[in-house]
Amino acid sequence: MSHPDETARTFAQKAIERASGETGLRPGQIVDAYPDLYMSHTASWRCIRTLEKMGVETLYDVDRVAMVMDHLSPAMTAKTAADHALCRDFARRMGVKHFFDVNAGIAHIVLMENGLVRPGEFIIGTDSHSTIYGALGAFGTGVGFSEITAAWVTGRLWVKVPESVRIEIDGELPPGTYAKDVMLKLIGDLGADGLTYCSAEFGGAYTEALSVSERMTFCNLAMEMGAKNAYVAPDETTLRYLDDTGVDRGELTVLLPDAGAVYQRTVRLDGSSLSPQIAVPHTVDNVVPVEEVAGTRLDQVFIGSCANAKYDDLAIAAEVLAGNRVSDGVRLIVTPASGKIMTRASETGVLATLINAGAMITNPGCGACAGNGGAMADGETTLSTANRNFQGRMGSYESRIYLSSPATAAASAIRGVITDPREVLTPAGAMR
């Protein structure tokens, strides 16, 4: 009878051991960790006001502080403008070098583009989708503003070592299906609480072949299964991405799970059997194949969010929309994830293709995903590439949100109803 290797470690165990200085950690143990980076978004003003009440005037390590004004950008009210002004003044006074204003884009993407997320690091952020940092082999997790404020002052975070779940994905995806479809399928199968406080380690031949952008989609959406963090093992694809952001390979600490590491369970998915997926109102784990809801009339399509507004997401949508027009009566809103992505899409003609098809391009940021524009009236329906479809998230509580990949969203915008992208795509990717 074989016994588990007591010395073998999962990625999560290694990452928390590194951040805490402890050794031999087991799932369930609680330690004080020292995060490498503390991200706070538009509502950083909450942390600042707390510091003022405490009378605190110095930070543990200002170089670990990153502030991004992404959720409400640009300001639409005097209150938001005042909050932004408070954050700008704080950043200047405290010497916060990693401050990104309303023109930068979504915090997660901005930090990764600027070389602030590196393999093996322990990163916390005031956004649940901070799990996305696992796309670069980091331990990323969402926390509250009180935890960020405490980290600003003490440098520490109380953390429990999570159980780890291995997710193996193999097989080539059929035409019309993408990384978003894989994740929607997993969320539907496992449920919104299927990985509660677990570390989701993605592996398998399909995962290993993914771009960093697609790995971002994986790790971002792992949160919708309740994951504490998500992880894809760093490889040459990761290193090339980091090269492009100016990170020195010699500065990296890559953490890989050991052979023989103990997992709570292993989940397997054959990608070759997958079809385009749709999350239907009003929960992310209410997932069906697209054919079950095809023909559902749409008032709006939103292509955006940290899950699916990277450059390749916009390029896929543009490929579908090229030479076509958005259906009469449908509003197509496209919100690039960052200023850098918007610039690249402008230079390559992707934005022009989207605009010529009838799309409205908004400034980089969270946009409609965070309720900043794109609101619906009673009875309206949106198909979105975002990561959540909770009731009332985009306006009226009497409206409905469906979730899909950018390809499905673009095809549906053309026809004005939820559409299987395989019906309108030729093998070469052009519209019929």
C-alpha cells in the first residue's frame, strides 16, 4: 500500500511558505504572510480615510502599494471626483510609485502589463478576481479594504493554507469554442461553491498550450467557483510575456508543485467534446450549451471586463464582425481592458473594424461590468463577456444578463439574438 509523500508540496503550500517564512505548512494551518503587492482600486479612499482616523502617517513598504482608479472612470459624480482627488493626493504625499489613474484600465490587467505580477509572489487585492494573477504563476487572492489597510500599515495578512484541486484539461477545442467556454462549462459542472477556499491548479495539454491572455481568463473565472486562488505553472510562454513587460528573468522565483503533492481531488475535462456555453440569469453556474438558449432576443451586447477584454478577445470579436453590421435595436458596447490594449487595437485596425460594424467604444476600465455605464431598463437583456450575471448588476433588477465568449457575443450582436457562433463562422473564421 502506497502512502502520500509528506514532503511534497502543492503550489499554494509553497507560495504561502515563501510569503510567511514558515515551513512544513499543511492545508488548514493559519499563518501571517507578507504579501509582495497590495492592490486597491477606485475605492482606495476607504483605506485612506481609515488611516486618517487612526492617525497613521507612514506605510510598511510603499513600494508594495498599487492603486488603480478603474471601477468608476472617468468620474461621473462630484463624490467620485473627490474620491479620485483624495487618492491622487495620497499617492503624491506618500510616494506611491504604482499609481494608475482613470486612463490606465482595469487594475488586474494594468498590473500584469507593467511587470508588477511575477511568478511565486503572494498578491492581495480589493477585488475578488485577483485570482487572475495565477496566470503568471503568482498566488493572487481578493481581500477586503480593512485587510488592505492593515497590510499598508503592518505588511502582514492573516491567511489559511487552502486545500488544492487539480484541474486537468486535454483535447483540442472545436471551432467556435474558446477558453471562456471551458471555464463556463467547469463553473456549471462544479457549481459556484465547488472550489470554496481551494487553490485551483490548472494543468493538462490544453492548458499548457494557452496564451497568457487565455490563462488570465481561466484564473479570473476560477473565482466564480469559490476558489481562494488559481494557478497555471509558469513556462516559456509566461517568461516571454514577462520579457515584454521588462521583467528580468534573473529576478524571478518560479514555484512549481511537486510530483506527489496531495490534492483534495482531480477534475478532468475533455475539451474536444465542448461546445459554446452560455451562463443564463441570474447565476454564473447556471450554464447551458448555446443551442438551448439560441434565439433569445437581445437589447445589448457588452464585450469587456477583466475576463474578456484583452487584445485577443477584441480581435476575435472584430474577426466575427468584419464586413457585418450590428443588428438594428442592439447596442454593442466594447470596453478595452487597458489603455495599452486600446492603443494596440487602434494600431492594428481592430477598433476600426468594431466601430464600422456599429460598436460603441468606451474608455478602458471596468465599465459596464462594474455598473459604470451600460445600464439596462426594465425587461431588457444583455449578452456579456464579463464574469458575473447577478440580478441588478447592470441596471434594473427586472433585466437579464447572459454570459458568453467574445465570439458568441459578436455573432449574437449581428443577429440580434443569442447565436451559436458555429452557425456564422466558416472554417477560416470569416462570416457566412
